[in-house]
Amino acid sequence: MNVVVLQFPGTNCEFDTRYAFERLGEKVTIVWHEEEMIPANTDLVVVPGGFSYGDYLRSGAIARFSPVMKAVRSYADNGGYVLGICNGFQILLESHLLPGAMKRNENLHFVSKHQYLKVENNDNRFLRHCEVGELLNIPIAHAEGNYYIDDERLKALYDNGQVLLTYCDENGDPDNPNGSVDNIAGICNEKKNVFGLMPHPERAMETILGSMDGVKMLEGFLA
Amino acid sequence: MKAIVNVYLKEGVLDPQGKAVHHALGSLGFDNVSDVRVGKQIVLQLDASSMREAEKEVEKMCETLLANTVIEDYSIEIVQ
């Protein structure tokens, strides 16, 4: 599988993300934001975490207009798989490739810790190796992860099985670190080829780092 | 010409910063405040042949970049 990891000024998770997919035996190419094309044989585009353009104006608001994002949009429109992690999720929201928007965390703190997530839906490429109701231990690190969507669109998300992950504690009870609507941590688009989540599966790839739960998530994209 | 753009969270969208500032004001004894909303102001210098044209142009800027209309509203004031 050929994985493309995007790189904007201020991105800082591109090398972790490359490391994670290389551990899974995949070929990874980092693509600079000024590129107008992504390689033709790309099987997955990852928009990684960080602080693209210093989070100026709004997280992801300026990265959205980078030349490479035009290529990502047409790649996604043609059914290509796109995964946005943390700032990558924010960029996909600003690009309207995913519905909703991010606000500052409810408590205004930058939250950086391990967080349990509950799998709400596995009828998609990303979480197909996980069970519904399964708990995953994945690090979070963000100041703007307070997901917002209006009631009508929220209902549509549920109706289409687009709510993928919610925040919980080790017993599976709701535990919301940022004020996100319905404890939502990750979603996908209606066609289920564009995915976004605030937690960092690429930081949970080996036991020495506290969790390997990211492996079965990212493995979903493998052939 | 100068354009003053105010961007703020929509009514009904909870404003975490406004809430924190409201709380801080309350603890300082300003207990007559019933609500606080924190927004941002963007001031632009631009060339335009008329105020009307400037306003239309800035409105486009707001819709594409300056505001995220999923959660934010904006107001535009044009000053000669």
C-alpha cells in the first residue's frame, strides 16, 4: 500500500505517522503542501497532526487553501481514502470534506493524555478490525477538539453510521475531555471514505509507549 | 478604505472563552453581567471604488476564509 502523508508549515506529526505505517510494512511518501498533485498510485492520504500555519485564524483554516488540498479533494471525490488526525481532522472540517466544526476545548485547556475511546461503528474501512463497543486506549493532545454540529446534521451522522468513536473512561462510561457534542471523538463522511479523529492512533503503535491499540485502527486501511 | 470585520460564535453555539470571561468577571464582583461572548476583530485596508463594492468584496472574504459559517457569524463595517 502507498500512503501519502501531507506536510504543511507547522505540521509536527508527519514523521510519527510515517513511522507508524512503515511499522505496518507500508510505503510512505511525505508530500509538501505546495505540491499540486499527489502520486497516482496513492492508496491512502493522511492529513497528520500539528499546528498548520500556527493555527492562525482558526485551526486548519489556512491549510485548507494549500495547493495540495485541491488534489486531496478530487482524490476524495473519486472515492480515495483520506484520514485526518487531530489538526488533520480540523483541516478536513475546514475543507468541508467532513461535516461540523471545532471549537476551543470547553475548559480552555490544552489536553494531553491517554484517553479511552469507544468504537461506535465498525461498518467502514478504518475501524473494520474493531468491535462495536470495544474500548481503545489512544493519546489525545489538543486545545481545539470541541466538536460541534447542529442537531439536524448530528441526527444525519447517526442515521448514516458516521459517528465512529466517542470519548469514555476505562469502564466505557462517557468521559468528555473537551466538551465535544455527544462525546464525539471521530467521524467519517457519508460515502465513508474520509475519516477524521482528534486522538492519535500513530502514537499508540507499541507497548513501550503505553498502548498498541492504534495498530488495529490503522491496519484497517491495509489491503 | 478600511474594513472592520467582527467574527463571533453564533447565537446558540456555546462560547467556552465567553463563559470563562463571564466567570472571571463574576469573581471580581461584576455580578451584573448576564452574558459574555468573545469574538475577534479583523481590520483590513483595501482598494475599492465604492463602499458598496468594498463591502461585497469583504463579504466574499468572510464566507471563504475569515469566518467559519458553520459556527460563526460576522459583521462588516466599511470606513472611508
